[in-house]
Amino acid sequence: MQAGATVEWEFTDVGRRLPVDVKEVEQDRRIVFEWTASGVRARVTILLEPADADTTRISINEARWPMDHEGVQRALGQTQGWTDFVCCMKAYLQHGINLRLGRTKKDH
């Protein structure tokens, strides 16, 4: 990902493609992008920080949600999605296991 680029991510488990507008990239430390994954133009900031020599702490902030009932519900849904993303990434990076396989008929 490079700042200023637009990339397209495909989510086969929900049958959707999304443009992702990359705003900032600081290699191995920070990624900032905007997208409309849940119907609002949200800004996502992913921070990677070394916790120790063998551990990286990741934090994800998705902002710009309307402060109403619907906005809160969408933000909570995205929290579940980001939790799944981080768990899948960890399983793949540490153990070579792709937890996303089998989520769509296309994977079978």
C-alpha cells in the first residue's frame, strides 16, 4: 500500500469488493486509509508497535461514525470484523493456517 493510491479489497465471504483510499503509510508502524465498509466514509488507522523483541502490538481505530444509534451499531459491527481480521492474520502469520478458507462456496 502506498499513500495516495486506491486499492480494491475483495471480501469473498460476503461477496463484496471495496475501494480503499490509502492516506498514509509509515512502513512497519502505521497505515491510514478511508473506506465505506459499513456505509459511512470511515478513516481507519492501524498502528503497529513493538511490545518486545518477539511481539508486536496492533491497534486499530475506525473513526467518523455518526453519534446516533445506527452509527454506534455499525461501529460495534466493525469491531467484530476487526477482531476476526486480527485473529485470522495471527493464525496465518504464526502457524500458516488460513482461517478464512471454507467461508464461501467458492472455497470448497
